[in-house]
Amino acid sequence: AQKVTQAQTEISVVEKEDVTLDCVYETRDTTYYLFWYKQPPSGELVFLIRRNSFDEQNEISGRYSWNFQKSTSSFNFTITASQVVDSAVYFCALSEASGNEKLTFGTGTRLTIIP
Amino acid sequence: NAGVTQTPKFRVLKTGQSMTLLCAQDMNHEYMYWYRQDPGMGLRLIHYSVGEGTTAKGEVPDGYNVSRLKKQNFLLGLESAAPSQTSVYFCASRSTWDQPQHFGDGTRLSIL
């Protein structure tokens, strides 16, 4: 069965520090997609990135970068030079080809950026 | 660009009352979902639908019913509200399994 683990429940860093949010997943499928979502204090859920299981290239978008490693079943998210606006709960999620109706979410990591 | 719209945004109920939460999407998505979010629990799937006229149970379906009579709408019903159903409810939709879900802004429901 599919599972997503975000072991870091809460993280606090001082502004401008780099921070990495961990995501480890379990799946028996060879075809799947991984996602990251952001939930700021205002409460809405914002889609950040999608990555398929056949593409292990790292991705960078401004201060955000994602490291996908199939060998360790991880899809980690790094914020460089953190800012107060990055304070949010971040969710990692998995969607499998075989269980294709559902999206399995991790329990989230609450990130607090201290000014 | 409405996307996914949830109504109402807030509601307070008394134990035993019933109500329906409405989710509407204008993206012609096949898949629709209802989640609840409680502190420290992440998002838990209540019910979902893979197309008009179809529904299926998620991981926490007890006490809830759903209907998808029209492709664009997904209704979540509480027949007899209980304090344990106090939560924030999110609706989401997506076109296919490999696409991200688009979420509504949530409904904050309190059962007294």
C-alpha cells in the first residue's frame, strides 16, 4: 500500500537560512507522481510541483528546489535563503497509476521562519 | 477563474442537526474529493468520485454521505452532526490521476 512519511512535524529557522523538508514514500508501482503543496496561515492549499517516477532530474524554481531520489524513495524540498512568507505547512503527496483515484498525503511539516 | 468553490465558508451546527456542503468546479474535472483536516492529522479522505454518478469511500467515511449528480458538483452531507465532525473540510478536483488536485478554500465547521 502507498504511504508518505514526513517525519519532521515542525521546523523553525531564522530568516535567510536554508531549510530542507523531507519526504519519504512507499509504493509498489513503477509509475507514480509526487507532489508538494503549501498551506500558508490563510489556510488555502497551493500546488507547488509535480514529478513523475521516470524523471529524477532535480528541479529549481527561484529559491525552491526539489531533490528526487528513487534509490532512497525520497522527494525532498529545499528552500534557500528563507523568508517569513515561506512560513506554512508543507505537504508531500503520492499518486499511483494502479491506485489512480486517490492522492496519498503525508501529515505535513509546519515551517516557521523567524525574522 | 473560479476553480473550486466551496459553500459555505463557515458554519456552526448543534449536535444532531444536518447540513450539506457544496463543492463546485468549473474545470470539467472528472475526479472530485472531500477531505477533512484536523490539527496534527494532515488531510484525511472522506469520500471521492471518479465521475458523474459515481462515489466511493475514503479512509474516514462514517457519518458522511455524498452525491455527484452533476459533473461539476460534489455534495457532502452530514445527516446527524456530532462534535467529532468539527473540522475544516476541503474539496478538491483533478482531471486525471497524474495531475495535481486543485483545492477549494475550505469550510470551517463547528459542531456544538
